[in-house]
Amino acid sequence: MKRKTIILSAAFLGLQLLVSGCAKDNVMDIGTEAGEITENIEKESMKEESEERDAYSGTVEDTDNLADEDISGGEQPVGFVLTDCEVSVGQNGYYIVESVDTSLYGLVDANGTSILPMEYDDINFSELENANAVIVYAEGKYGLYDCQGREILPVTYDKIDEGGGERYLVEKDGKQSIIGLDGSLVADLQGTYEALYGNSFLSAIEMADDGYMYKELYDLNENKMQVSVSTDKKASLGKMESIIIDGTELLLVNGIYDMLSSDFYMLLNADGEEVCSVISDQETTAERSSLFSVNSDKILGMKSWSWGSAESSGTYYLYNISTQTRSEEEYSSIIDFGEGIYAQREDGVDLYGRDGNLIRTIELGENDGIELSIYHSLIVVQYGDTYRVYNSEGKEVTEDRYLDFYSYQNHLLVQNLDGEYGMMNEQGEMVIPFGMIQENQDSDQMTYNGEIWEDGDTDFYDGHLYLLTETNSGMQCLYIL
């Protein structure tokens, strides 16, 4: 197997460091100060640095040929070299790397510094919004570290589950606890639970009097919440989601209470009290309806479709939580967007704020189409054969027209009228100038500096775009733009 090498280019930041190795003990500072690496690096100089790294780490394959890499259209990427490993996934300026020799995982930052050595069977970034941490797995046990390498929980736990809020449900030696982001104890639990939802709701699988297993809800004091939509039928709970409405955590619950002929969606507070509900009964209602969370403190999204038809044929509405009524306006889709909601109808788009009030309407003609990038706060509207770009308030971010576009995380790849590609941020600023990005004619992939990158190889953090590319020889290069 050809060894892959990862290189960081921070030319746009004025930061360029060269180190070698993956483990912290193998990081080697060869004394290059920021800004001192010039654009054209002599091949002989690269050989000397490679020989110095070889003398230190023993095997650094192909690094003495970096100057021969075919990197067209820009300066050579110089920064750090990680040997004997390859990037698995990146997030917020940190990268999980896998050893080529052992298939074990570690964590490095964007400067090439090893945060966690490659000695774990698995590592995953925590999905909790404010965690900035990784869950590690080794020899059948789990642990938790922040992205600076500080231990939050030792690798001694049998289970670490994320609740979606700012707490973990953990299990050790048969006993469960709820732990905060910093590892502090929130509660020791007496029962056994399958999941934590948000910060306030627990679920457990239990056998009822009818002999069937049901999902039951509990609060953090382990008091059972009674979820009932019918006095004579047991409710079977299904999908649940913790959401924040006006600063209060609520639980959106989906379930059935009469096999497949009746289902319901219910919003509960932390005391188990019903805030609102939508019940679909085949005997009394003409259609089925579902509720889903949107980026609002006042409303939910609602989808309705006829009994017996496919859900995909449904119509979308805005659902007012206070009045428990749906909007008269019908939509083909409703999506979280920026700090509000994007609602598309047949002849245009309505943009709503978090308060549920209409901000802006974009009307479309018969020959116009509309495209939405769901990764960030930009709308792309097609007028004839060209496109214009708007922000979440419906204002144009530039006055230019574009031939084509692609979504990459919090950025938009656009093609100008000269056929050149460039990368635009949410403010309409070009973080990669037109002409530095090309379309690979042999595939659907794009290239930067002649190196291929894909949608999954981009990340956005701290105001910068992290672009991971790969050269024809298998070398991976990380650009911070």
C-alpha cells in the first residue's frame, strides 16, 4: 500500500510550520518560523529536511519528492507532514487520523500537533453542540476527551450516549449516570434507560400488562411520564426529539395507539404536560399529519397527506404552537434556514424569522426555478439560464450572475460568466478567487491547485474554510482559507 502524506498549507493565514510524525513524541520542530517559508522551495532544501526527518522517524516515504509533486496553478503546499497515517474525518480544525500500520486511531490539530496518540480502536467527534470533544473506544471500553487532549472521562465506561443537549448518559459496572459536558455528575440513576433526550428526558423499554414491550418516558427524577391520547388504548412511543421553544426544552414525541390506524405527534414539557398535539385517526380524520421542529420559537412544521397515499406526496404547512392551528398557505417544502425558516410554494419562497413572522417573499416567474443550499444561509435563485445569490433576509449578497453553483459546507462554489470557479462565503466574499478551482473533466470532482477534493473533505471553523485535497500520488493536503 502506498503511504499517504498529509500537508497543511496556511498561506492565506501567513502561518506555515513543518513538523513530522503522528504521535506527540514524534512531532519535530525544525525551526521554521511563520512566514519564513518562501513560495519557491528548492528541491535540495526539501531533501535535506526529508533526510533530517528520516534520521528521526526512520521511515518517511516519498517526502523527499514533495518538490516534484504536480501542483499546478499555485504555490507548493508546505506546513506539516503526517507520516504512516491518513485522515479519517475532520471537524472544527481537528482531525481523526488512522495509522496505516495498525489501523488504530488518534487525534491531531490543524498545525499537525498530536492531541491523542494513535492507540484507540475507534474515535468519534461528540455530536453535542458545545462539546468540542471526542468519544474514544479501546479494548471494549469508552472514554471522553476534549479536543485539547484533556481527559473528561477515563476509558473505563461500558456506554457513553449523547442526549442531544449538553449531557451524556453513561454506564459503568451496571450502573448508569448523567454527566455534564465537563464530566461533572448531574445524577446517579437507579433504573436502566435506553436513551437520554436533550437534558431532561429519559426513555426505557418495559413490559406492560398486555405482555408487550413499550417505550416509557421518565423525567430526571426517574418519575414516569404518562403519555396518553386514548383512555382505553396503550400508546406506543416511537421517534422523539428534544427541541428548544422560547428558551424552554420540550420533547416532540411520535407514536401510535391503535396499531397502524391511528398515530399522534405530541409536544411535552419537562413535567410531562402536553403543550400541543396532532392526532390522526383513520376513522375520524381525512388525512394523516406529522409535526417536525423548525428554527422557530413559535411554530412547528407540519406535513399532511391522505390515508393510503405515500407520505412523499404530502403538503407542508406552518403549525402555530399556541393556537394549535396550521397555516392556510400551502408549501412544497419547509426547511431550517439561517436564523429562520425557508418555505417554498409553487410560485415563490417565503422567508420567516424565528418569531414566525414573514420577513421577505421572493416571487418567481414561469421560467424561474429556485435552489436552496441547506448547509448555510444562502439562497440561489435561477432566472432563465443564470443564477443570483441571496441571504436569509432575501437580499442579494452580490450583484453578479452565475452559470452554475455547488454547496460546500458554509460556502458556495460558483461559476462566473467567464466559466471560472471560485468559493464564496456567507457574506458573498470570495475566499478562493475565480480561476483557482477547476472541474475535473474525467469525473464529477472538483480540483484546487490540481488536487481533487470532495464534498466531505471540507470543514468550516473559526471563520476559515478547511479544504482537504489529494494529489495524483495519494498525498493529502490541507488548506486553511
